[in-house]
Amino acid sequence: MSDIRHLIRTSDFSTQEIITLFHNALDYKQLLMSKTPTHQPLKHKNVITIFFENSTRTLSSFELAVKNLGGDILRLDVSRSSTSKGETISDTAANLNAMNPDAIIIRHRNAGAGYYLSAHVNCPIINGGDGAHSHPTQALLDLLTIIEHFGLEELQTLKNADTIAPFAPLDSIKGKKIAIVGDVVNSRVANSNIELLTRFGMEVILVAPPHFLPQTSLRTSDNLKAIAQEVDVIMSLRTQTERHDQVIYGSLKDYASRFCVTKEIVGDNPCIILHPGPVHRNIDIDDEVLKDSRSKVLEQVTNGVCVRMAALDFLIA
Ligand code: NCD
């Protein structure tokens, strides 16, 4: 059996590996912040990015992460690739594999695309988002942002992998409540976060109109105003209009009137507010809250580069 590791879902990494990954990500962050060059574990390594869905943050974040580690990027232009001429994804994969890349980062509208690809290649596959299924590096950067706020000191004390519990390893995070708000049923970000955050002992509450909720055993609510007062973290999600077959809400304005994260909704709760981007301003989160110091949306973007550097280093080097 091949010992190549992939990152298709958050459950591909053990809790112990995630803690080590976060230590490394924070080391990278310090170096990046002080403009100190990092070591170059990806020198002479080639990483292919192939994104069949649009992306601003994730693609540039991965590419910057590869460059920061000294690696080379080959970005496959999907509009010009042979997949658009009818080649199957497994044939595209076999051809990419024949170029001997050191990793392939893929985003695809179909759930399972990365998993499927991993059967056809001899290098790590990193899932940059597959349909509504999974977006593991987004959930990892979200959790790192939460830990940085509530449990940084405790994280730093967890150095010895043997002592790290597989469930709820950080007391400062365990029992913290997070509201995941919006189009949960269509969100790969929500899916990955539900697995990861519950593994770290957080209580996840899904807040959405009924047609945006999946079948779940988690607590649910359609009353953001009430829930916002009792949580430590609010994670707002974009309405995934591209994944809707039909318009299933009156209008985005109606939706926003109940689910937009506003100053009034947050009140003086000292919680933090997250969003994976792209934000629909004044529909997901209003302008004022985005400017508030409780909003960690840009911190998430910074952490994204560092988490991806640590993941690439772990999987490739
Ligand atoms: C998310 C995605 O593409 O899954 N964005 C991201 O990766 N930063 C969320 C979204 O598109 O709404």
C-alpha cells in the first residue's frame, strides 16, 4: 500500500498532527510577519494547482504558500485544459501525474473529485474545495484563528505529541460555542468545520432558515438574534447561489433581515466573527461589523497562508 498522504477531508489528519501543524503554522506566521525568509523545504518541488471553480483567496493563498517555501507552481488553466474538450478527470489526472508533480491542489464543483483523483496519482492531493462536501484547509485556518484568540498560550504548552488527547485537546476551546450561520446545507466550509470543531470539543449550533439546514443531530435555530448572545464565535457563510437549482428564498434582502450579522445582533458580546469569504456585504455581515475589532475575517486570510505552508511542508517535504 502506498504511504502517500492526502488532505481530502479534515479527518485525514489526526488531532496530534493538527496541533503540530498549528505550531508550525504559527512559526511560519512569525517569520512572515517579520519578513524573515523561511527555510525552503519545497525547493526543486513542483506543485500543480487545478481549479475548476472560481477562487480568489484559496488559490492565491496556496500559491503564495508554495512560493514562500521555495517551490514552483504550475497553474493549469482549466479553460484551456483538455477537460473542457471532453477529457475525463481521471485521464487529465493520469497525464498530470506523468509530469511527476510533488503535489496537486484541486478545486472542483463535484463532491469527491479530490478523493477520486488520489487513486490515479503518485503524489499528495490537497482538496481546495469539492462541491458542498469538504474544504479542509479552510476549516484548519478557521480553527487556528479561534485558538489564536482563546487558547494561544495553551496551544504553546502542547509540545509533546504523546500527551495530546484525540478529542478536545485544549481546555480553552472545549465547550466554547460557535454559531455557523447561513447556507449550511450547501457549504463545504460548514461540513469541514463541523467535523473539526466538534473534535476539538466545541459546541456547534447551526443557524439558518429551515431550507438551508441539513439533516443533523446538532442543535439548530432560526433565531440568530437569540443565539448571537450566547456564543463565543459567529461564523457567517455566503449563500451558495451557484449550488441552488432554484431560488429557494424570497430575496437576499429578506434573508439578510434575519441572518445578517449586524451590530445590533452582536450587541456587546465579546465574541469573534469569522467568514471564509467572499463576503456578501450587508447580506452575510454588515459594513460596521466587518470594521469591528471582533471581526477576524482578514486574520483568517493571513492564517490561511501559514496553515497551507505547514500542510504543504507536512505532506510534501
Ligand atoms: C469558500 C469556498 O469556496 O468554499 N471560500 C473560500 O474558499 N475562501 C466559501 C464560499 O465560496 O462561499
